[in-house]
Amino acid sequence: MSPPDRIVEFVAAVREAFADGSLVRLKCGGYHGDDAELKSAEARKVAIKAGERLSFVFRYKTRDITKNLTIGETIAFLEQGLASEWRSARLETTGFDLQFERQGDKLRLKRSEVAGRDKPEAGHDRAKNRPITDVSAVWLQALGITGKDGQVRNDAQDKFRQINKMVEIFAPLIQGLHAENPTIVDMGAGKGYLDFALYDHLQAQGRSAEIIGVELRPALVSAGNALAQKSGFAGLRFESGSILDYDASGADAVIALHACDTATDDAIYQGIKAGAGLIAVAPCCHKQIRRQMSSGGSDERLDFLLRHGTFMEKQAEMVTDGLRALLLEAHGYRTKVFEFVSDAHTPKNNLIVAQKGKAASRQAVLDRIAAVKAMFGVEKHYLEGLLGL
């Protein structure tokens, strides 16, 4: 079978599975086309007023976009994409899986028979497994997530998805604190999206918590407190103050989402000083370390990377957050860094999670920090100064 025939066979299988209702899922991966932000695409069959469609979710680095395509549009998408843009595709049906792979000019198809897989329902409004189930909540409308009809607004879908993802991440972390009524301090809370969502979810689960949103802007503090009272969230409040000046004593968890540049370090410092069992931050902007790295003191073997501005920016982000994780480990925390689903307003979607517990040897970590700083020409991380190192 010639390479083009493999694409034809894959497309024909998709068409047939769509027609007979056996299509469970269609997924395309390994994208390397013109859109640098696109990562993958996944589709399932849905039934809408206009007829049966394949509902595609195009996953980008900072957002997801859903498009409903006819079978004709899907076929055109696959014929073009599999020839040049997608390195792999997988069709899952009730009777078999068909895997497409493209490596250079070589195209492969592998079919695997399956048994016992249920026929999918084509309902478009399939219930989503999300922590926030009551979209009629007062706070959702007040914060612009839902409209007067009680439904999530089209222009707020990404924000709603991000809020759900953050609650999905934070709820088990809070539960892991083993505190009966944990105190959670959100540094730089803004409008308090996460605070309202997390409190709502914990309350729905029958769990109590005290959540304090620290915010510098008095208008947001007043609005947040008024909305918390209107929502009946007695354990949620907002307080005025800067991150560094706030007294976080007694906090079980300190979190900060998108605190800019060294404000993230202020939040980490407050968490360490308070002895919080959990510190979680989503950094935003990485100027302090980048300025030092740009001075030219890094290992000359890194010049092939750091002489390019875009690589310098990415390296500065990784070095900054890598040192943050190490400094947390030096103070008795176990750390992990991973990506979470970000909203459409920022590409900064890394989350540093630190949990107090058994960590590596302090001296070994400090030696590692010194080696990293020497390698990248970093004189001092701002967080080191706060911690007195």
C-alpha cells in the first residue's frame, strides 16, 4: 500500500465510523504546522440542532477552542493535515483502534481489535466532571462568569475551565493538610476567582475552611467582602495589604496566582516564614534573574542558547522557578513543578507546589543552588535575600 493510500484508508475508516455510530474518539497529535501555539486536537460525535457533527477541541498552550465540523469538513481537515501537519492520528471505535503514524515520507497504519467498548452517546450537552457544578451561584454571575440566564458566558469559557482546573488541583492538596479547619491565604487575590470557587467547592463537600484573600487595591477588597457576604460564605474574607507586609502567621496554606516577578518570591517567603504546610504559586514575569543572566556571566558553553533573546527568556523563566523550588527544598519542602490549564489572558501556566515534609539534605541543596547560580551567571536570587541566605 502506498503512503497516500494509508491516509485514504484512515479517512475512510473515520467516515464509516461516523456513519454507523461506532466512532468513540478521534485524536490528532504531533502537530508541526504554522501555528506554534497548537498542540493537539481531539473529537467526538455530537448531535446538535444543525445535525450530527464531530466536536473538535483544539488544544493550544494557553487555551482550548471547540469547533463543530461536518463529516465533510472533517475529511478535508484530515486529508490535508495528515499529509503535512500532524505526525499521528488515532481513531477509536467500538470494534477497533486505528493508529496513523507519519515519520518523514514513511506512513504507517496499525489496526488493533477491541471488545466490550460501549457505543458512545452523541448528546452535545454531556455533563462534564467539574468541581463547580452549580452554575447558578451568585458569585459566578457577579464575577462575570455566567450571564443572567445562569449559563456560562461564551467569552468566559476559558476562565471557567481554568477555575475548575485550579479547584481540581487545590482541593486534594488542602485535604492533604489534615487540618480540620485549614487557613488558606491567597496572596494578591485580585477579584478572588479561585477563593470563591475553592470555598464553594469545599462547602459543597461538607468541609470547612478559612480563606483570606490579600489584595492591595481597596476597591477589590470591598467588592470581595460584599460578594462573600451575599454568597453566604462566612469563612471567606478579603483584607487590604501588600504581600510582603501581610502577617500570614498561622496559615496552613499560602497560595499566589500570577504574582508578578518578585511578588511570587514575597509569597513564597511568607509561606516559609509562617511554616505553612502547603505553598503553591503560579509565577508571572521573570525579570530579576534575567537581568543578571543577560550581563554575560553565564557559562560560555550556554552561549549558543542565551545569545538568542527568545531562548534567554525561556531559560530565565526555568532558572528562576528552578531556584525557587530548590530554595523551598532547602527549607524542608518537597516540590514539584507542572503545567495547569491557564486562562486565555496569560501564557504563564506553571505551578510550583511545595509540601512540608521529608526533603533532601539542606547542605546538598544549597550546594546545588550555588552550582546553578555559577552556571547561569546569577549573583543572587531575590528570594535568597528574603530568606537571609
